[in-house]
Amino acid sequence: DAGIAFVPTSGRQYANLRHLFGQFLNRMSFVAENGTIAFMDDQPMFRTEMDHELGNEILQVIFERPGYEALVSGTTSSYIQPKNPAFASMLRDNIKYSVTIVDDMIATGIPYSKISAYNVDVRRDEAYWMERFGERCTIAVSGVTWLDFMPKGVSKASGLQAVCQQLGIDPADCIALGDNDNDVQMLDLVGTSIVMASGSARAKEHADRITPTANDAFRAILADLS
């Protein structure tokens, strides 16, 4: 209502964001899956794809590594080959994801926009994944349990930049609100970066301001306009 373009820019799938913001779909653009796909007017605006052989290799390592589950992000659903049925239940029932279970992920030939590794403590193994694949793709920690693999150079920042270009908005005129390591490139892209007080230490290093809650940040933004 204040004339500000509000663009959820998330590691989540679009179907989940659509569920969260459904009543405002005709008034918002979305950057989903850590910048690998963007939507305008409820239609895909762009989608990036990872080299398929590289994606196969990442998946194979995830499948072989004890305690890990893999997720492949599609446009309308996430694809999983669960080792433990509880993984599928968590995605569907707790996170409210649209999920498709497959018998053999690699054999399906699904294009790889983003591949995610799930573990109860991915930060413990972050150095391993960076050494193994960090030169060939973008790797981002998303919270405590998720590690995301995207095509090289792709991040929330590249997705947001594409939306800004389509809307005719200079990123320098944008404010970004984030809380985790996968927000860093986005925080560096915009004119003003705000990070949650509960956010990661790395994200806070890239913040112009720290806020206790998102609502506090939004109230301050609106107050500046009045």
C-alpha cells in the first residue's frame, strides 16, 4: 500500500512461498530456491540450471554420506529419494512443502536448479563440502540443517537483481532483510542491509543495521517515508 515492491527472496520453494503469501500473489514478485528461480504474476520469470553431471556427482555423495538426505528443487515441487520416511513427513507436514518421491533421483533426468543436503548439523561438515565442490558451484548454508548447491555465481543476489531489472529498480534503492549465511550476497547488493539480531555472525558482518524483529525493521522503513 505504501508503493514499495516487496519481494520475498528465499531458499524455500515457490510452492511454499505461494502458500504463505497467497492473498498477495498479484502484487508481489518472488525469488525462490536461493536465487535459482524467480516468479512474477505467478509465472516463472527465469530459472537457472546446474551442469547435470556435476549435479549427479553431488547427489551421489549425499546419498552415500551417513545421516544425509538429498532434495532437488523443481519449479512446482521438490523431489526426494528418502533414506528415512521421516524426511518426507517433515517436509510435507512440518515445512508444508510440495514433495514428489522418486525411486532413483539420478535416473529421472530432472534438471538441477538447486540441490540441497539435509543433516541435523550441516555446519559441522561445511568445510568438507566446500573442499569437494566449492570450486564448481555456489554453496550456501541455510540455517542449521540445510546446505544448498547452486550453479556457480547464482545466489539470492542474482535472482533479486533480475527482478530489479525487470521492475526498473536500482538495487541501490533496495533494502534487504536477512538472517543467515545464504543472505550475504543479497545484503551486499542492496543500498541498505538489515540483519536480524538472531541472525548468523557472518550475516551480521554484512549488515548496516541490526533489528530485533522484522516488524521493527518494517515500521522503521515506513516511518522514514512519512
